[in-house]
Amino acid sequence: MNHRYILVFLLFFCACPAISLSTDKDKPMTIEADSVESNESTGLTVYRGNVDVRQGTMKVTGDTLMIERKGGKTRIVTVTGKPATYRQRPDNRDQDVTAEAYKLQFYPQSNLIKLEKSAKIEQRDNLFTGNVIEYDNQNDIIRAEGSISTTDIGAETGGRVHMTIQPDKFN
């Protein structure tokens, strides 16, 4: 599959050294949902229905939340919804970063957040959209790709990513 990737350095475009308030990880986390099923032997916990997660300034909502743990550590957190949403306040900022997609995946050990299907991130009135967007907030990088679809004759066509940057952000 021929993916069209665009690398955008957040430091250059958005001057965002991290996407979360550094003290959020020290706050208690609350999770609310209509139901939960936890299997300690497999390390899988699934919350279903009106999922609402809060920790410090972070808020995540969706239809389903799945937490995969191995060796006592969280490996992947997946939130799905129509859309699933994410909001958090970066350090030294007065506005939240917001994101939405049909699927959000958090990889806590690598500081990566992956948004899939109709992905959108907004920060300080700057908007970035694509079919798949990855935040590598440890290295201040966004990777994005447009939608890839196959035509009737089997040829692949690529969508495009889109970013709107407000003019006063570079002054």
C-alpha cells in the first residue's frame, strides 16, 4: 500500500513542546461507563457505553474504552466513538489541545497518540485533519496521511491531509 506521509514538526508550526500538562499524570484518574469487564489473566479491561475519562486537565470520551496491560504496565489504550474525543491542556498554555477521530490509541510507554478515521487536531485555532494522525510528543512530531482508497479497477488513490495555520502564529 502506498501511503502518503507528511512530517510536520510541531516545534516549527505550533511551538508545542508537549501535548499534556506535566502534572496531569500525578492526578487521580476517574473512568465512568455504562459497563465494564476486566480480565486479570489476559490484562484486558473493556468499558462500554458513554465512556468518560478524566485525569487533571485531560478528558477523553467515547463509546468504548479498551485498556491492554502486560507485566503490570499499560501497553495500549484504545477509545472508539462517533467520534471519540480528547482534550488536554499543554504546559505553559492558556488553551486546550482538542482532538477527535473514530479511533484514538494511546501508547503511554512511547508517548504516542494515534488518531484514525476522520482525525482532527486543533490547537490555538490551528486545525490539522487527515485520515490517520500520529502525535509523537516526545520528539514534537506529527505524522499524518490522507485517506487511501481503491478504485473499481484496483488502483489506489490518496486523500490529502489539511492544515490551517492562523497568520499571526508566526509573528
